[in-house]
Amino acid sequence: MIPQYLVDFDLKTMPSACTDVVIIGSGIAGLFTALKAAETRKVTLITKRELMESNTRYAQGGIAAVMSEEDSTAEHVEDTLIAGAGLCRPEAVQVLAEEGPAAVRELMALGAEFDQEDGRLALTKEGAHSHRRILHAHGDATGYEIVRALAAKARNHANIKLLEHHYVIDLVQDELGCRGVLVQRPDGERLYLQSTAVVLCSGGAGQLYRYTTNPEVATADGLAIAYRAGAVIRDAEFIQFHPTALCYAGAPRFLISEAVRGEGAVLRNSRGERFMEKYHPQLELAPRDVVARAIVSEMEQTHAQMVYLDITHEQPEVIRHRFPTIYETCLSYGLDMTTDWIPVAPAAHYMMGGVRTNLDGETNIPRLFACGEVSSTGVHGANRLASNSLSEALVFGSRIVKRIKELAVLPEQVCISKGNGSNGYDTGRTAEPAGDLAERKLNLQKTMVRNVGLRRTGALLQEGLEGLKREQGIFQAKLETAEQLEFANMLTSSLLIAQMALQRQESRGGHYREDYPERNDEEWRKHQLCRRDQQLLEVQSV
Ligand code: SIN
């Protein structure tokens, strides 16, 4: 049983501080929401590493929004719904497509600069988009440009306090809802930070898998924290595997953007044959799950560890200008993409499900909001349309701030800090977490790849769950370091994903079951929800 809190604590005796809004995470969702909230509220932004480190920082492809006259809101909605494979919330998709362009202009007003062509925004195309609608920056450094601009503003904002290298352990609640967070400082001391609202912007789950395009920070902390607090988790089984991550000895699974295929790159198997025509009429720009599984099939048929991405027909100067980061990174491993095919394989990339919210980003716990990858707004359904995530964070971040501004600022929680009703929590944990944590983490990541990966079966999932459950002793141990807390969060989120994947007996979007290879709308056009405090795993019709 996963406990409500990872550590024992007593709010009456521990140091505490007050703020209006706590933001957890410093990707686009955290930074943008913080800057908007800080127009009228005192904000504390907590991040477990440096301010600039997040999944957003590594986003290459870009940000999807209807910015040209040839495109339309209706077509953006349509493309998103098709990608989402019957599980999107249409109202949320409409909100994203309608409010996306204004949100992107707001981002530009905050200093983010996107690439231009002939005096207009340069727009590219990615898989399953019917139009060129992806803005990008410095070719393929879109995420870096966004966090550069937003982090610079956040650093100098009088109403924003930044807590870098701080780790949020758990949410604190009373009868009014979420009242703040329990935080571990870099020196190990713990603090109760009280607030009027908490916004989880803690990003995704790629690091639950051994092979991922995500940086080390993407350990699904927010999903686990929200689950422990009793938030409803929706559709966690839907994990998107990016088809083309660099697969080369000694190199990390560096993302090779879909935009490379958008600009004409083709996939070849290890025999040099183009193969996507066997799998989908949209060829290399078919939905990501289709391309990723096609790649794995080709790898199996040719007994190879990878396939190849070939853009060598393009002019070298065009490649260097459009994809400078990818070009330089490949070159640093001895691969010149202007003349060499790039070896690639699928890797975990994005979590479609997450903490369920309404259209204002509110969870079922009053005063707790979720934004960005950790949230399940209903935009992505079973499979995210490429580049919708950055715009989703902006649109729903804005909505969250509007809602927070309607909330009364709560007085300091004297009820808790002065001991008017004890919130002391002591389960007498004493045992040290057993075993080598680095090894346990690697085992978890291998289990997730092998048993809860791109192609799943009931037997594999069951075996994976059993393996994960053997780690559950960590929940009873006395956790002291951020690494231990992080591992407990990784385990919690992995268990949720595996359990929901086992229960969904069909294939849809990012969830593929070899033992149930068809989409089954009659029985499974449904969401899965789970909630710790009700021990609940239920399905709900769309
Ligand atoms: C990419 O550049 O291929 C990733 C874009 C995304 O995942 O939205």
C-alpha cells in the first residue's frame, strides 16, 4: 500500500514560511504560470535542479498554434482529435486551438523569439498535422529559447521567489483543500511552505524508462505526489514513444526531431530499404505510435538494433541552418547528417495521462492545480499530436492564473502552525532503504522498457507489476535524501502506469497490447481513473 506521505513530520514544530502561490517545476508550464500569477500574487517557484533544467529546455520541434491564414482552428482541433484516438476531451481541445495563438503571442511579448521567413513566422509541419503550424526557434532549439526568455524574466521578478535545488516531498491539506507543500532544502532540512494555491508543473515520466528522450529530472514526481494526496489520476497507461531517438554507442538517446521528417527525411531499415509505405499512407509522418511500432518491426525483421533516418538528399547548408543542435550533436559522435544516415530507435518521450483537471486546470482537491505534462486536461487523449504540449502549458497556465485570482488569499495557517489541531504524522519509520539505489533505479527502468513498453501483453505487464511490487519496502523506510524520495516517486508512478496498462485490454494510441491488438470502442472508449484515498481504479465513459 502506498502511504499518504513519504516521510513523518510534525507541522507544529517544523520551520514554516508563507506565500500566495506555490509553483512546482520550472519548465514552460511552471515559468509561464509563475510570471502570470506574479502580476498580482506572491509566488514561490520550487525546482529540484537549476531553474533552466527541465524537459522544455530540450524541446526541439516546436510549438503548435494556428498562426497562418491558410490554417484554421477547426483543422487544429480535428488533427488533435484524430491523434487522440477517441479519448480527447473535445472542449479542452477547442480551448487549446482557440486560445493557443493569443498565448503564443503573449510568450513572444515575454521575450521568446521564433524563427522568421520573409518577415513572417516560419512554420513547419510534423506528424499528423494537416498544415504547417509549428513555430520553432534557432532552428531546433525551441525549448531552450522559451526557457531562456521566461527564466530571465522570472529571475528578476520582485514577486517571484525561486527555490532551486529544493525537493517537494508532499502536499499538505486541511478541510479547505491544499494548503501548501512540505519541502526538502538542499541541506536536508525540511520546511512547510504554506500557500493559497499550489500548481503542479513538475513535468513528465520519461526517466521511468531506460531509453528516453527526457532529461534526468523527468521522474514523474508530480504524478506520485498528487496520487498520494488523493488527486484523481487519469489514463496513465498512455505513454508516447518518440520514433526517432539517436541510437549510437556511447551517445544518450538524444531526440532527433520529428521536424527532420517534416522537412523530408525518410526512414530506412538496416538493409537500406524505405519501409513506411508498408505501414501507413502518411509514411514517415504517420502518427508517432504507428511509426514507432513500424520501426521496431523492421528492427526485428532485419535483426538490427536500429533503423536509419536519411536526410542526405537535402542541401548541407539547409540542414545546418534548420537543425543546428541536431547537426552539432550528431557530429560530436562522429556522424555527419548531411552525408550519413542517422541511426535511430524509439524511446519514451511523453506522458499523455496524468493528474485530472477541469478546463481551469483545477484538480479534485480544492486549491491544487496541475499544468503541463503532469496534468491530464483532456487535450491529448490516447496520443499527443506533436508540439501540442508547449501550447497546452501556456493556454491552461493562463486559465489557472485567472482562477487563482478569484480565490480568496488565505490567512497564515495559524490553525496548523500553532497546534490548533495536530497535524503531526508519525508512523515510526526507522528502517533504512535497503540496497543500492542506483542499481534499483536501473532495474526499474529496465522493467518498464521490457514489461510496460511500446508493445505490451498481459503476461509481461503482470510480470512487470510483480517486479515493481518487490520494491515496495521503500514506502516503509525512513527516507532522507532527495534521491530516495525520487525513487519512491518513480516506483509509485511506474506502479500506476503498469496497473492501468494491465487493466486496459485493447490497443489505442500510445498503449499497444499484442494480446489485444485492436481498438475496442464498444468496451474501451473509456478513461481509467484511480485515486489513492478511495483505493479506486475505475473506468468512465468519454
Ligand atoms: C520533436 O521535435 O519531434 C518533438 C516534438 C514534440 O514531441 O512535440
